[in-house]
Amino acid sequence: MSKQEQEPLHKQHESVENVQKVVKQATADVERSKVSSHRARGRTYILIAAYLVVFALFGVLAWSVHVHPVLNVDIKITREFQEHQPLWLNVLMFGISYLGNNIIVFSVLILLTAVVFWLVRLRLEALFILGLSIVNLPINTILKTVINRPRPTTRLVDVLQVASGNSFPSGHVMSYVAYWGLLFSLCLILFKRDRWWHYVLLIVSGFFVIMVGPSRVYLGDHWATDVLGGYMFGGLLLGLTLWLYLVLKGHQAQRKANNSLSKQS
């Protein structure tokens, strides 16, 4: 066979090899995609199961305190918290609960935070910050009305701060989880934590979420189970909000990518 006759055969062989490489690469990509999709579904099922478990536990807790408004374990926990009441601790606990006591100041803070996010073009985040806090209030009111648990009294524990209305779940805890918890989560999602104020924001928001519960028990405003219920249902609302936010954020990113591709073409 002449050299001229061999060249087309050689090129044809190279073309076949290239096609095979492309097919193998595509097959590998598909397999990786299947594995990734399978893992994602697995994580989703785990999160849904955890969500349902927490919801069920909240239901059991709510029913328990509705049937038995005063629990010995609550009394013991509150008395332990109130055994020592130095002035600095009183000031700290009152300070932590201040925002929840002053709805006007808290509302202004939430609104200002949403405005700042809006001005830096994080508009979806601004809407979620505002929306979750707005939705949280009527939900807490409905739960308190339905469960109808009275607050701690001076007959059983020290009531350092008198509050009105029903007790379960704690409105302070739910509102702090809604605002400070969402702020903490958005900071983790959006920022690379390469600036000092990123860490300040994380520390402050985390501090308020963690400490609002003990402050409510210490002040005699709520039972420990009220606080636990507030964390549970507040966490459920926050989890649902973050899921919706990430879905919309993904759609937003996809839309921007499609617009960018259409402009390039």
C-alpha cells in the first residue's frame, strides 16, 4: 500500500479514537452526575427526616405543656438559674432581652438591616430578612393562643421581669432565631470571612441566638420548655426559609448565567 493510500486510513483511525475518547468522557461525566445526584437526594431525604422529627418532637412538647402547664423540671431549672443573681448578670440578661421587649427598636433594627442589604444589591436577602421577621410574629401569637400556657409566677420562682400573654413558645427566642439566626446563616453563605467585621457579625448574631434562651429563664419570664419550644419552632421556620432562599438563589444564578451566555452569542 502506498504512502498516499495510508494517510486517509491513518486519519480515519485518529478520528475513531477521538470519538471514542469523547464518548468515554461523556459516559464518565454522566456517571459522576448520577453519583452526585444520588448523594444530593440522600442528603435531602436526611434533612427532610430530621425536619419531620423536630416537628414531631415540638408537637409532643407542646401537647405536654398544654396538659401540664407547670412541670417540676422547669421549676428546678429556673431555680438553678436564679440561685446567684449578681448585679452584672442582671444587667447582662436584661440587656440581651431588651430588643425583644422593645418592639419598635427591634423593628427599626430589622428594617435598617434589610435596607443595608438592599443598598449593597443583596435584594433577595433583604426581602428574606424582612419577610421572616414579619411572618414569625403572627405564627408565635397563634401558637401561644392555641397552647395557652401561663407564664411563671412569683409563687414558684423569682420573676425579675413581668411580661403579659401566654408563655409557650418563647416569642423572644423565635424572633431572635428569625433575625439573628438568619443574619448568622447569610453571613456564612455570602461572605468569605476575610474581613474583621465578618467575624464580628458572626459573633454578635451567634451570641444573641444562644444567650436569649437562658436570659428568658433567668429573668423568670419563661420556663425552660418554653425556650426549648421557641428554639425548635424557630429553627424549623429558619430551616424552611433557608431552603427557599437557596432554591431562589440558585434560580437567580442560573438566570444570570443564561443571560450572560445569550449576550456572548
